[in-house]
Amino acid sequence: MKPVLLLAAMMLIVCFRGVGQQFLTENGRVEFLSQAPLNEFTGKSANLNGLIDLEKNVLDFYVDLNTLETGIGLRDRHMRENYLETKKYPYAEFTGKINAPPSLSTGQTASVIAKGKFKIHGIEKEIEVPGKLTQLKDGEMQLDASFTVLLGDYKIDIPKVVFYELAEEQVVTIQAILKAKK
Amino acid sequence: MISHAQLERKPAVEEREVDLIFHAPRHINLLTVEPLDKKTLHFAIMHTFGTIDGGIQNLYGLDNGATIQFSFEYALNSNFSLGAARQSRDKMYTLYGRYHLLKQTEDNSMPVSVSLMGAAGINTSDYGFLQEANPSAADRSSFVGQLMIARKFTDKISLQASPMLAYFVNPNPVFLIEGRENLYLAVGFSGKYKLSGKSSLTLQWIPNLNNDLKNNVGVGIDLEAGGHVFQLYFVTSQALNEQYLLAGGNGVPGEGFRLGFNVNRVFATGR
């Protein structure tokens, strides 16, 4: 390799390292809350995978819906097989941008709004999610966000006979600690 | 546009166990390989009515009163559960255990689910009207063992074969069974064909292997409704526990059919 090219390559690498302000997680927490007249329950997963790139302004999150647990195994199976149909649609995904990417120093928190595409049960919708980003320390960030999902919007049917057990409106809460990509 | 920046979607678990080979641990009258999760309690209330051939005059058998079985099964862990059932016919109390040896996986690295079941029961009817002495506790006892082998072939079709044996210490003619032998061998077949997300057509056939009793035939529908599984069916026997299913005798499919229904519910405990 010619020295000029080598230099160019090195500059590129340095450049990308500088730009690559990527924060990642593989064990973020997702929780949904269903509040129906006769039954309130939550489903939880600690398998949220996420990427926040503040320089390129990219947010990308997904969770394997098979990892959601409500505390009752049979209910989980019914949820996977009949409502979320995880064999066909295994993931819930969000890909989008932050309205104004903050630049934070340690200990600071910023309220942000993420805009993008949320996909579940094979259906994609534009949504806006308000959240909070906190710089915990150098190279470590915490994301807290919450939004509601109307099951009907994603063609997840609730049979009439169970409306009292499963709420149409599900409150989804996300908490993840993301670490800078090395 | 931004796809190159996206994370690669990866499943959290590679060898996932297959979900819901059957809708519930019960399927018409037979037990299934469907496991319970640790510390959950499964409750089933099961009924069969009189034969439907009395027509509307007897409301298709509902006037004749029901045989009822209450069944409770508690999972000590995700592979082993203990149950107790009480059948109104001959006031039978049965204690049983169910152990899941193998579980079918999505990637077919394990093609079938296999479970074992063993039970001991006692008839607590009062036979004070008899000339001879009331049968002893030993004479009232009966036992069951079965191996359940099941596979979910497609999203719609699941089948289970259950080689079974039942043993009556003393098959007293006063008991409400038709057989007079001590030992009964049979194979239970259970089938499920999914009609929609929450309902399935169900089948049951229990050919006897060592006696001339008519075989048990059942056909029905399973309906899932918010944590409950309702099972409605036509079946040829009033029997609800395994011993009586094998020794109890059956009507002729068609004219000897009875209506039956089960309600299944699972409760989480210890949370």
C-alpha cells in the first residue's frame, strides 16, 4: 500500500472512531402494562437490544417478543400464539431519530422526543415517543421512555369475551443502560 | 437509507420449546403433554351428561344429571406436577403425578414431547346397602399409568398417542364400570386441528387392547377465552378419570353420544 493511501485509510479510521458515538445495549428492560376492568397484569423482558448513535442521529431498538413474561406461563403461550403471533412476527422494533440530539456531560439528563417507525405483529406505524436520556458516566447512558400501544392499530384482535381481561391500550415502558461501542 | 446502521435481528433463544401443542393439560377426557409452569395451579372442572338420544324431551341428556370431575394440578417445577381429582361417579378420589421427559423444540432438534403419568384412586361410595360387608379400601383402589407422546406437526395439527394401563384391585360388579377384568390396556389418541387463533376441533379415540369393551370416541371443540380454555364435546362415555375411561364402557358412537364440557383455568401462586 502506498503511504498516501495508508495515511488516507488511517485518517478514515480515526475519523469514524471520532464520529462513531454509538451506544449499545443487549439487556434493556421492556415492560407493558395491561389495565382491563377485571384484570391488571404486566409483561416483562430484559432482552431489549438497542443502538443510539448521537452523531448520525439513529435510534434502533428491538426485542424478541418470545422473551416477554407475564408471570403465568399459559398466558404467555396464548399471548405468543394468538395475540402477538411470534412465530410469524418475532420482534417488536423501533427505528427512528431524536428531534434534537442532546450533547450531555456526566450527570446531565435531557428530555428528548424520538420519532420513527414502530413495528409489531407485522404492522408498521409512525410514532413519537417522549423519553429521557441521562449520561451516567463517560461512555454510559440511560434511556427511559414510555408510550402507549393500541392493539387495534396493529391488528391484534381482542375477542369480545375477553375485553374485561385484556386492555386495548397497553402502556409500554422502556429502561435501558447503553454503553459506548468500543 | 438507515438500514445499514440497524442492529441485526437475532432471536434471544435458539432452541425454543414449541408452544401449545394442545390448548390445555386436558383434552376432552385425556391428559396431554402440555406442561404447567413452576408454582402454577391448573384447575379443570369436567362434566359429561346423559345420552343425547332422549332428544329435546330430556334436553339432549342434560336432564339426566352430570358426572362431574374437579381436578387440581400443581406444578412443583416446569417438568413435574402433582394433581388431585374427584369424580362424582363412584365418588372416586384420584391422586396423580405428571412428569415431562422431553419437550418438542421449534428447530426440531427434539421432534416430540414425551410425558409420563401415574395415578392411584379410591372409590368412596357407600355400599352399606349390600348384603355382604362394605368393600375394603384395598378392594376399592385402582391405578393408572400412561406414557404420552405428542407432536405439533404444523401450526394447525397436533397429535398425541398415549399407551395406557389401568388396574382395579377388585373390579366389583357394584362399581359403575362395565369391565370385569383387573387389568385394562389401551392406547389413547388425541388430535387437535386449529380452526382459528383461539379455537380448535378436537378428537379422542381410545381403542382397548385386551378386552371386548366398546372403544371410547370423542369429538369436540376447544375455545380459548382470556385465560380460560372451554372444551365442548360429544363423547361415548360418562367416565372422566382414566381408570373409568378404560373400564367404564362406552355407547355406540352416534346414538350413544353424550354432551360434555370442561373449563380449564391456570392460577399463578407464590408471587
